Amino acid sequence: MTELNAERARRAIVDHTRRLAESAAAAGPGAVVPTTPEWTVSDLVGHVGQTQNWVAEIIERRITDPTQLPTEVAALPADPREWQAWLAESARRVTSACSDDALDAPVFNAAGDERSGTRFWLSSVLNETVVHGFDAATAANRPADVDADLAAALISNHFTMLTSPTWEVRRPESAHAIRGTGQTLQWLATDTADGTRAWFIERRPDGATWQPGTQPADVTVTGPARSLLLTLTRRLPLTDHAVRIDGDAALARHWLDNTAHVSG
């Protein structure tokens, strides 16, 4: 899997946390989040800051046993005027925990894949921050840009999670639904700095698999990496104007309807 440089990921977490905080302040604590309508902005801010602090503690304590994961979460400040500083500190804490010295330290990896625990959590926190940053921007009716290389890395992370060893344990209905008899899907980003970036999925009887690169597929979904990421995380519809579908559109819709790796 192509991953972002760790320093790039850390900078992005800080930057997108700041953007999220600014959008939250513009929207107001009671505003409904259109892309996660069961949440208010207050819920969104609490979730992101608490997740960042929770992950930081896992890495700081070098927790390897999942039964020892933290059971308490950081308290969201009651005064919304304190949220920006609180979020800035949670982002600082988690990125400091994910220092170069910690990247290959023994830490629990909830995906159970080949990544070190810290690298897994770094990608997970980045995904949470970027996607929920889009949520906050939508609530505030503000633009939400995502750099193409960042979006592409998060798409890879998305497919890695959906095909990880622990996905069937965590999301059995999703894991079973995306099995198949050889159906293939391809997601094609055309705006990355290193040229076209592609993700090829095969739905097999024993589970879905993915690999980078282009191959003939039953359906190909093409668009900017940002649009693909937000479509895959169900923040934008498959009918978004920036996305083109070639082939079996029902197959792409079925995939989106049954993939539960969404932030929130």
C-alpha cells in the first residue's frame, strides 16, 4: 500500500484539525451536520478530539494488548470558545505520539495487517480528521479542499481496512456482502502528482481483495481523488458531477451500500 510520508501525515492532521475547528466555530455548536445528520457540531468536535487523545494514549503507553485499551475519554470543554485550543492540543498530542521514534514501536494494530500499530493509528487519525473536517465544513457551508496525494493515501487506507484480517470480526455484514464470484471494480483518480492512481478490487468467494494499478473491470469510477474519497466514505453521492461511471453502475452502488468503513 502506498502511504504518505509520516511527516506529511502529521502536518496534515494538524492542518485539517485547525480547519475543522474553524468550520465548527463558524457553524455553531448546535448546528446539525448534514453528512452525519444524527450528530451536531458539538458531537463532531467531541468525537474528533476524544479520538485523537485516545489514540495518543495508546501509542504513548505502547499498548499491545487490546484488553488494555483506554476506557476513559477526554472531556469536551463546555465553552465552545475553548474548542479551537482543545482541538489544537489534541492534534499536537497525537502527532507527537506518532513521532519517528514510535513508528515501528510495538503498539496494538486494530486492523491486524502488516503495518506497525503506530502507522495504522496515524492513518486512522488522519482519515478521521480529514473526513470529519469535510463534515464540519459542510455544516458551516464552507469549502473543504483535500490535496490529491492526501486523498489518494486515504483511499488506499480505506480499501486496506475493508480487506483487513479483522474486518469480518468488526463488520461481518459488510465483509460478507462484498464477497462475490469474481466481480471487479476499479477506482481511478486522474489528478495525483505522480499521474493516474488506480485501485482494483476483486470480489472473491473468500473475501474482497484490492491492489494498486489498472486492469479491465466490470465497473470503473473515475474522478478527482478528493471526490473518490468522499464518495467512498459516503459523503458525496455516486452521482456527483465530478465522478464518471463506466460499466456496471449497480455494482459500484452495491459496494458503497455495503462498505461500512466510514468516519463516525
